[in-house]
Amino acid sequence: MENIPVYHASVIQAAPVFFNKAQTIDKIQTLARQAAQQEKSGLILFPEVFIPGYPRGLIFGTRVGGRSAEGREMFLSYWQNAIEVPGPECSQLASLAKEINAWLVIGVTEKDKISDTLYCTLLYFSPQGMLALKHRKLKPTAAERILWGEGDGTDLNVLDTPIGKLGGLICWENYMPLARTALYQQGIEIYLAPTADCRNSWLASLEHIACEGRCFVLGCNQILKAELYPESLRNTLDIAHSSLPSTGGSVIFSPLGKVLAGPLFDNEGILTAEIDHREIVKAKMDFDVIGHYARNDVFDLIWKRQTLK
């Protein structure tokens, strides 16, 4: 930790080009370059399933016990705009990370090459242009299960990088105490929490995680309004549904739960904060969740971790 330089980290709150992976990647390139050049960021985080967008308000023609032909067509369109990992879009993002010389972390909908199942996935690209980690969401929430399969936990990893121990969970995975504990036990220092939740209760959860883990926490959400959907989908939206609009709420917390940037609501924008690892040490003086506060004589996490694929 003593050799880790102070650097800038950014979260990018924006709207994807919904159901269009090519144009969304173009937008990612523009925003990532902006964060690297103007904010001098060594770590850049995009929201959950930014490619091809979080499908708020869409039910894909489903009812309990029934599916419609129109809903299957909608699913096909979403599937066609998901990305394979590895794959051509993945290579574009890796090249972008190398170009801007920064860690680039992006939420995507991943299309499995063999099974065709979709997954809510978080991709970590190194400044060397390599895919360093792929994490699949362990448990899609509620109607998300129509779209995404479950991760198997083999990728619940923390990366030991030159900018610190980097990892995270996707949206409501962060409500799973044992999943958080698995990250804490690996010494996580920079905790990434891309999401689709824009409520105040979510901000409270991120503040708690910062205090619990004594780590920097980066929360990142997308902006999404009905008018941003393709015209072909707008007629299927329930615009009165509480899930619309997504107002954002991206934020960065210190290891003591202090807001360093944000929260940002209603608009697109880039939030940036200084990451100084000395703040982690100072925060652990009175609480270290895997150290002097762990009580390993009382508690033990049994993690059914498999060999990494």
C-alpha cells in the first residue's frame, strides 16, 4: 500500500444508446476519453448493463405462466445487442483502456457463446489492454430473471493491481452480506458498485459498505427516460411505473463514509474523486472487518469457491 500513488477515479453517469451496442460503445469511447484527459482518471467506472441498457419498464411479453410472440421478438433484439466475452466489442473496450492508460470497468449484458443465455456482467479492462476479470451477477432480482441467468461465484474475485485491490458487486448483490464478506476477506480497497437503483436507500447502503469495509466505494447508475427508448419500444412501456425514470444518483464515498463526489441526479455527468490509500489505513484504526474486528474464533465464512474457469 505504501507504494500506491494518489490518483483520480471517475464514475460516469450517462444514458446508453438503448438497444444499440455499436452506438453505445461509441459513446463509451467519447466519455472515457473525456474522463482520462480532463479528469486525469486512472480508474473509470460505467453503470450496470450500460451495454445495451437496463430495460426499465419492459416486461418482454411475460405473465406468470405465459409469454407472447411479441415479447420473444423484443428479447431477440436485446440478445442481438448483448456482447460476447471475449468478442469483437470486448476487444474494442480493451483497446480503449490501453489507449487512455486507465482501468476501465463496464457493466454489460453478456451473451454466452455456447448456451445463448444472457448474464448481467461486469468487465474489468487493464491499462495494458487486457480483460482482467469478468464477474457475472450472482442473483438477478425479481423480473430481471426473465433476462439473465445466475453467476456461479467462480469470479467473485478482487484484483491486486498497481492502483490497489479492486473489485465489487453488481446492484443488489451488494445486499448479500456473505458476498460482501468474500470481497472483504480478499482485502478489497476500491469497491465498485454499478447499479440500476436510484433511490435514497441505495445511497445509504453504499455509505454503510464504505464504513463496513473501510474502503473507497464507487456507485454508478445510468440516466434513463422513456423518450430515450427506441420508438418501437415506447408503446410497450408503462410510463407510470415506478421504475421510470432512472434519475441516477451516482456517488463516491471515502473509507469513513464521507461523500467525496455526488450524488448526481437527473443529469449526465462525470464524478471524480482523489483516491489516497492512506485514508484506508487511518479508517481501519478503530474498525477492520477482516482484522481486529473479525472474531474468527466465533465466525467462519464457508465459501464454496470453485476452480476459476
